[in-house]
Amino acid sequence: MGATALGQTMRVIAVAKALQRKGHEVKILTGDQQIPVVRGHGLDVVEMDYALKIDLPVGAFLGADDRHQDEVIVRLKEILQQMTEAEQRAVDIARPEAMLCGSFTGSTTARKSGVPCAMIILQPHGKKTISSATRRLEAIKFSLDALDAADLIIMEGMPELDGGVRAALAGEQAAALGDKIRFTGPLLVEPPENLPGQSELKTRHAGNAELPLVYVTIGGGTPLIGEDFLTMVIDAFRQLPGVQGVIATGLAIDPERLAAGNPPDNVIIRGFVPGTELIKASDVTVFHGGSSTLMTCIACGRPAVVVPSMAEQEDNAAVLANNGSGILLDKNGLTPVVLAEAIQKILSDRSFLNNAQRLQELGERYGGATAAAAMVEALVSGGGAP
């Protein structure tokens, strides 16, 4: 694995843990920032033997500033080359029977080494995501080649929720890739069914099992939504005195900064929290449309209010809104009153919960990480995609 994004790392860890539970020896190839996360889940680490400094302009990578596009492409090529060389050295030493890849470089390394490869990717949920990804990736021409090099593409998601993507993709290469794709539903390290019930989790994290619980998260943090947004969220809770709120600032914002703003008594501010537990405990989740939180909401059968900041997040939010299990809000001009009204609407209308549980049942049909592990086993034993 060479994944650098935390969400992608967690998808790989979910499948790796399922393989480990089935008795397989699993080692994760990763860099220094991800090592504590991987080891924290009881997995062995093979450290990447390169010093990589990621200094890409974030706005340019997101497509917000075309002036830096050439700079991004050049720097990204350098990063990919370093990753490929480091991965190749590790594969030459470890000689794995199969590779489970969370990066676009892993599959090409596997092909060069003659090792069967399963690549884990996130299902795109709409045409905006495809358009944005095409703008970012078409110029460097590595994404389709990497997918082509994989023997199996494990896609976190469900084909029923593709948002018109299949209709937008055409051509022989897309058709060939389609033959490799296997859907799994949500890929979670800790399946929600293995956790305590909602009341117990409410008591654990909010100290009260009786009040409705709203969980607010911005994931790993982003320059597009942060402290100003969370301050506005705190003001929304002032209008919801009968609701308990837990706000997670993640790794990007010091929770003490928000606590200094005199939050109301019904708000608890935390830094990093176990997201799956909080989502299962919640009656409503408020988030920015990140894919990992979306999949966890589906896996837990919980409705959400989504405030996206970019195209991919808008498509993710539409999955919930179009299925009646969430409300999509425009962050531009968003006020505490509007947010409080959206939260209250979900709390007072049980159809949101019913529809969220319907999506949960749909996701469960695909088997999650256990099914993905079986796909990898079949790949190794059969020499091809199952």
C-alpha cells in the first residue's frame, strides 16, 4: 500500500484486517505519517525508504487555481516516481504473494513484479466528481494506466448509487475496467454491528442516552471548511437546547480554540474521536461531504446534514439527499438558523432515519471488508479477478 490520504489508508486497513482475521500474514507499506495509524490497528509496517516532502499548492490540486496547474503536475510526477521506486525496492525484498494497493503507483509496481494486484478505490457518485478528476488527472495520464495494471478493482460503494457515472463513461478502456470492478458496500475497519448499541454509545460519548445526539465532524480538516464553520455550528446549537452536540475538530484544529468561545452547555468539543462510534451513537451527523464519513453514515444507517465545499463532496451529499436520508446545505451564506432548522427537520421527521436504514441494508448486501478479503483470496488462488 502506498496510500497517503487517511481515508484511503483506512479502506486498505479494513480489508487488511479482514485478511488477517482469516489467517493471512499482512504487512502495510507506508510512510511515517501513517505508521502510527497502521500499527494502532495491529498490523505490521514496512516503512517506505524515501524522504518525501509533499509541498503541492492545495488550491491548485483541487482545481481552484489553474495558474499552478503545471507546477502541480511536475511535482506530482516527482512524487509518483519516488513512490514507485520505493515500492519496487520493498516488493523485491518482501516478495508478497499478492498486493492490495491504495495508491495509483502500487498496481504498476505489482505488474512489473509479476504479483497479482487488487486496487481499492472509492466509487465516484456523480458527474461532477468525474469532471473534476479528469481535469486534475488527464494531463499526467497515470490514473487509467494504473487501473488497467490492476488485476482486480475493489470499489467501496454500491452500483445503485453511481449518480449517472456509468452513463458518462464510454469507450473500450472503460468497458475493460468495468469487467474488473467488484463492489463491496462500505469498507469499515470496525463494522457497526460489532459496536455497542446506540444508547450505550450515547452515554459513552455524550453522557446522556435520553437526548437526541448530533455529531459534527470536518474529517481530517480542509482549508475550505474549518474553524469559522465550527463556530457557526456552535451558534446553531444555542438554538437547539434540547439537543446534545458533540463537535470533533479532528487533527486540523485545536479544540481548545473553540472551547475558548464559551460554547453552550449542550455542546461537547473534542479533537480526534472514534468516528464510527459517534456516527452510530448519533441521531444526525453534520459533515462536509467526505467520502469516508458518507460511507460510515450509510453503514450505520444514520441520516445527515451535509455542507460540501467542492464537486466530489457535492456528489456525495447528493447520495443522501436524493435518497431521502439527508439534507444538503450551501455553505455560502449558511447561518446558524438554517443549520439548526435542518437538524431539527431530520430529528422530527422519521422518514430520514427510515431511508438511512434502507441504504444501510443495501450496503450490507455487498459484504464489506469480509467480501473484499474473499475477493483477494480468489485472485491469488485463481490468478485473476473473481
